Amino acid sequence: MVRVDAWLWSVRIFKTRSAATLACNGHHVRVNDKVVKPSRKLEPGDRVVVKLPRRVHILEVVNLPKKRVGASVAAEAFVDHSPPPEPRAARPTRQAVRDPGSGRPTKRERRQLDRFREQH
């Protein structure tokens, strides 16, 4: 039995264990459709849902590594039932693009950029 925050860190869903703990405390992690604390113990067969800013991971626990493992071993520790990420081209761009080397924006261009940012 392994804590959910330690498991998420060991299978490389989060870069640090403290980030996994913050996600659990922020109600971004569910185990078997219940919001869990970081200390919740996992068992093989549990279904873990992790909500990240741009993606939702739906994972079924297979192995319980106690320490951080390599990417190939981490891939064998769970079955990924996540929907595929949306393509990059389909995502709306939130940043205005300026030509490289065009210098600082003029007052008029700055106002246009501010209006664009307010709309998006």
C-alpha cells in the first residue's frame, strides 16, 4: 500500500511529491470517484482521476512503486484511460504575436494588444 501523493510522484504524473500533495489538497485528485487526502492508500485496481490545467488523467493502478522510477517502468504501473489531448492547433492562442526584431511596441500597438488580451 502506497500513499496517493507518493504514487503520483513515483509514476511521474507530478514532478515533485509536494506538487502531488498540493493537487490532493486542492481537490484535483479523485480515487474511485471520491476526493481524497494525500495520505489515502492506493491498492491495485483503484481508478485515479487527476485534473491538470490543460488535461485530465484517468489512471487505473496496476503496480505500486514506493520510489520514483524510470519512465518505462512508470508506464507499466498504470493503465491510462485518459482521452487524447486536443491538438495544439485547435487550442485558442492567448498571446499576441509580434514579428521578431520589430522593436518595442508603439503606444497604439500597446493599446491594441491590451484590447486583444481583454477579449481572450
